[in-house]
Amino acid sequence: MPTHWYNIQADLPEPLPPPKDPPTGPSRLKALPEMLLTECLRQEASTERWIPIPQEILDLYAQAGRPRPLFRARRLEKALGTPAKMYYKAEFYSPTGSHKVNTALAQAWYAKQEGYERLTTETGAGQWGTALADAASLVGLRTTVYWVRAVHDWKADRRAFMKLYGAEVHASPSPETKVGRELLKRDAKHPGSLGIAVSEGLEDARADDRAIYCLGSVLNHVLLHQTVIGLETKRQFELIGESPDLVISCLGGGSNFGGFALPFLADAVKGKELRFIAAQSESAPNLQGEYRYDFADHAELTPMLKMYTLGHKKEMTPIKGDGLRYHGAAPLLSLLRSLGYIDTVAYPADEKHVFSRARQFIRSEGFLPAPESAYSVACAIDEAEKCKETGEKKTIAFNISGHGFMDMGGYSEVLGL
Amino acid sequence: MPTHWYNIQADLPEPLPPPKDPPTGPSRLKALPEMLLTECLRQEASTERWIPIPQEILDLYAQAGRPRPLFRARRLEKALGTPAKMYYKAEFYSPTGSHKVNTALAQAWYAKQEGYERLTTETGAGQWGTALADAASLVGLRTTVYWVRAVHDWKADRRAFMKLYGAEVHASPSPETKVGRELLKRDAKHPGSLGIAVSEGLEDARADDRAIYCLGSVLNHVLLHQTVIGLETKRQFELIGESPDLVISCLGGGSNFGGFALPFLADAVKGKELRFIAAQSESAPNLQGEYRYDFADHAELTPMLKMYTLGHKKEMTPIKGDGLRYHGAAPLLSLLRSLGYIDTVAYPADEKHVFSRARQFIRSEGFLPAPESAYSVACAIDEAEKCKETGEKKTIAFNISGHGFMDMGGYSEVLGL
């Protein structure tokens, strides 16, 4: 297990454009210390290459089952008849079902150290809220989750899961905050949005000195914590004397893609020939958007970040892989994309292709990927099929960021099971 | 990873009473070769101590994530304030969510070797059907699952999961078999039973030379395959220089309890001081029943087995931990119980105690046990609490046979989430 997180800011070919304030309105930059833990804010701007993981966080990682296995997909290779070697990282072994715990455990532990008693956050698909609820419970903090009502209302099982960890869960907009109450006055059944949920989480934390707000993607410190995935994977490849030619994962905001790819991108920026593909949805192909300053949230509460974006007000078709439906890509990954290190593929929003590919994977390998991870699987299989045509013996590494046990409805609907 | 399964028949203090025919009716013993794979039938009666695991099955085990971790429950110990050391085995890392894959992979591989093209089986809670569907898919066989209609109809997600593996799934009684058609004629919405589903699976396999029926619990060869759990655990304890004083798991038919405990029972029958507790439900406390010959199924199609039984026609209150609702305990475990090696505890059928204990575990350890495994957790915590009272520094080993991601409804209902 790695003892340090890897910070690619030390190795970037050019400096990362910093966050900035919009031309008008109150300063978002000055509000940042209220939005982020002190240690996370420090990590956000750090250019140290290796950031030590505190022993207590290493213990939490071990308890959450780290290091996680890297599997060779031998049966899948055989079924495809590809000369490629395919390896997948098992982030689906996470207690809550996704890679989100890697940063949740770190943030919860830092929050405890900084004297907070309660964490607040927003959640969309629900993976982040669950991970933070787990992490808070393990370190002895309370959590309050504001969950986009349109999702909250039909994911009863995931809601129960968060409550099982002891979290307080509110459909957002909620009567708990001023923002929420005002919206509910206009529409008592307001479906909510990620932006509104962010606003509620922030308002709640700001009104309580013992509470702090936590974020689960996009930002540098989140990707930093997630590098345990890629660092472990790199070590596992070394142990078997292999090295990937192709590194693949799905990308929404960028936390799992970044966590998996950044330690390999470190080699690429030093000149190693290595290809990276982000698997996305045509619903939100943010890496095919514009590289410019934009808000990270719908409600314009965050500073502006330089990133590939579809525009923070963009309407995006609902998909089963809801964790991929975000307008912008993490600034670190956006810079690397602008420099030509990261390719992207966007799959049709009907998701027939990705779920069919996931089914091929399941029938050969047995494990059930989350809808988001199905994009990673689809891209890996597509590349293995290309190797079959060209005869290339590539080594393909892909990350399966979560399992689909709580998302079977998506498979049923798309594949007509 | 163990290279051999452990067969306790070599070390039993007295021979295992063999299966026998009932006083009247056709011979069930003569029908056994139609019900079981040739290799499984051989293993059923074997008294060899160590049975080699074929390399291909070892490969399948590795692909299913074996060996699985043994976790120390440090945070739980601390939360309880117990002087006991608590260790849990992570069978919940199984691709299908339960320990059932350990025998499913073996049986599917043997079936392929013996020239079959299709497996048939029954399933109640659904774990066994899913495991066999997975295993069949991996070795390239088809599966037909007869699923008790009363469960089939509300477990849409698990049904989709089986189909994702390529299984054909029928609500039982079904129009596919003579038995099924006759029952449906009487009641078109017949809720079915495990006994009826067994009959359908058998009839289907008997009518097709290329098909064979597979069983997921109770029998010697099933427990044999499951000993990989206990053998790994024993080795893991050796590696850390520890040894359990108390071995705990839940028990329905006995496949997970046997798999976990038998390698440790080997030491107990040689005189080592070691206590075993089977965690059961008051709905089906079969180890508190009578030790006598009884049928393994409701419909009296199987030979009679000498076992602790509540009677094969016993009505049992429905519980969320449905995998524990079986009238008899595996003959191997029943013999060892009759000789005083295995204790049992039965928890109230309202399941409030077991689910509350599982919630304590989740809040300290993060992982989500299946409803059945919640019994194992409850028993381990109860014993750790006793150690707190007495000050005893016992080492407690317990098995978590599966995860609860597809059973959250049980938690919600019992705990009112």
C-alpha cells in the first residue's frame, strides 16, 4: 500500500491555472476557507510531489480493504479472441460500493483533527453521500446529506444505506435551509439539482461552527487522495513485470479517472509512450467542450476553474451512469488534455452499447460493474477488439470504480432483462 | 490459497451415518446418480482427508477473488470496549455476493468435464441460483433456475442479475414441467416452495441427457468445497501468529458454517480446546431439533439423511435472513453437534436484535453484511460483550458469508429506516 499520495502538480509541463473570481459579485476565493478543510485547501495548492498519508488514514484504507486486487481478464480476452492483455482494478471492493471512500476517509479524518463534529455535503447519484456517511461514522462524526430530490425519492435502498451509517438525509430542496425553504415555497415538490443541494450543504455548514462542508470530485485534493488507486496499480504491474500501453477509465468530474491515471500520467509527461482514454457519455462529453474558466456548480457559488466544460448551465440528458453527468472536467485533467495527453470517447446516451459490453464482461469475469464503470469496461473491450483487427499485443489497464448491486434497475431497463 | 479441500470424514470420531431409503416408495438411493455429478457423488462418500482442487477450479477461485481477506475488527472492538479480539472473514467479496460461488464454480467445472451442456437447479432466497448462473457462464454452460414464485416475484433485481449471467429463470411452479403444470392447473398463482422447485429442476434434468441437476447446501461435497473458506482463514491466523478460541457463523443448511468451521473442527476432534457457535433463527433452529433420519426436501424426493431436523414438513415463519430458513442441518455438522462439538443460539424471528447488531458493525467497520450474515455478526458481538463482563481476552473468528447490497429492504423494514 502506498504511504504517500502522488501530486502531479510537481511534474506538470506548465503550471495549473489557478481558480479565480468572476468579474462581478462577491469573492468566491475569499469564501474558500469556509468551503474546504484547512488541510485540503493546503493540498489544493501544493506543488510537493509526494504528500504523506497520515498513519490513521492508512489504517482506515486498510480497513476499507486496501490494497485492492488487480485482475487479469483472461476469460474475457479468450472470449474476445484478442491478442491484448486486459487488466482491471477492483475498486468495486469498496465497503460503500465505489472509489469515493478513498477521499471520504481522508476528509473525514482531517475534519475530526480540525475539531469539527459534523460534515455536510450534497449528493446526486448517491455514491458520494454514502461514502461520506461511512467515513464520518468510522471516525466518529455526524453527517448531513442534501440529496437532489429527483434521485432521493426513487433510491430508497441507497437512502436506507446512508441512514444505516447514521447519516441525516434530506431531500433537496429541504425545509432545513433558507435556500431550500424559498424554493419549496414556490414549488412544494421541487425536483432539486446538484447546484441547489450544494447551496444547502454550504448554508448549513456556515451556520454551524462545528460543521464543515466536503466535496467529492473535481478539485485537486480529491484527485490527490484518489491516486492511491493508480499507485497501487502501478506497483501491481511492477510486481508482475508488466506495464500498460493503454490506461482507461470513465470520467464524470474526474476523481476516479484522475486517481487511476495520474500516477501513469507522471510517466507520460516525462516522455513515456502511453495512451489515456476517458470513457464518457454523449450526454456529458465535457472533455469535448471548451477549455475555459467556468463555475463548478450550477448556482455559481464556487470560484471559476479553468477546465473543459460544456457550460455550467448545460442541460444534460438523464442516463443510468448518472455519476458521469457533469458539465466540467477536473482542472488537473483538463490541463493535461489541453496538452494532448488524454483522449476521450463519448458513448450514445441510450447506453445500449456500454451495458451490452458490461454484460460481455460479466459473463466472462463474473463481477458486476456499476453503470458508470460500464463505460470503462466498454472502452477497454472496444480497444481490445481493435487489437484483434490489427494484431497488436497491447496491455490494457482499466479501472472498475464501483459495483452495480444497487443499480440493477439500470441494467434491466437498458437491456430489457 | 489452499490446493486441497479438507474432508473431515477422515477425522470423524465415529463414521457418518450413510443416507438411506425410506421404508416405502421407490428407491431414492438408486436415483442419486441422476441427481448428482459423478465426481460429487464420489466426493460425497470419500474418506480421503485431502481432496486435490483441480488447477482449473483454483484458477476460477482466483478469478472470483480468492483468497479473501481476514479483517481485524479493531474499531468495533474499541466501540464495544471489549478485551476480545474480533476477526471476520470477507466472503462478501464474492462476485455474486455470497459464499455460494465456492461450490458453484466447482460443480459447474465438473459438469463441463462430464460432458453436460446445461445445469438445472432450484433457488429460494436467490443466492444459490445467482452463484450457479455465474459459474455456468464462466465455464461455458447454460443454466435453468426454478425459483420459488413467492420470492421470484418481488426480487426483480436479483432476477435481472441471473439473466445478466445468461440464466433462464422460471417462477416455480412453472409451465416447463409436468409437476409445475399440474400445480398451476389447480392454482394459476401457486406461490411455490423449495420442495416443488427441487422437483421441477430434477424433472427438467432427467428429461435431458445433456443436463444435470446441482445442489447448493447440506450435502458432504458442498461443505467440502466450502472448506476453502476455513482453510484460508486458518492460514491467515497462522501468518499473524494467532489462533481463535471461538468460531462463529450463521447456519441454515450448513454450507457456510461448515466451510468456515470444519478445518477448525479438525483440531477440536483431536482435542484442542475450541468452541463453535452456529447462529440461527427461532424460525428454524434446526440444531435444536431431533437427531434422526429425515428427508432433505419437502416433496420427499431425496434419500433420508441423519440430521438435526425440525421435520421436513415444518412450517417456518418468514424472515429476512431467508437463507437460514431450512428444516435440517447438514449431516456432517449434525454428527459433530451430537458429539458435543457445536453449540447453537437462536435469535428471535422479528430480527430486531440481529439487525441492530449488524448496524453496530456497519457503523464501526463500514461493510454491509447480508441478512443471513447479520446473525453471525450478532453472535460475535454478543460473545464480545460477554468477554467485556468477564474480562476474558478471547479471540473470536466469524464469517460474513455475503453482502447485503441487494437486501437493503430487509434492513429498512426491520430497523424502520
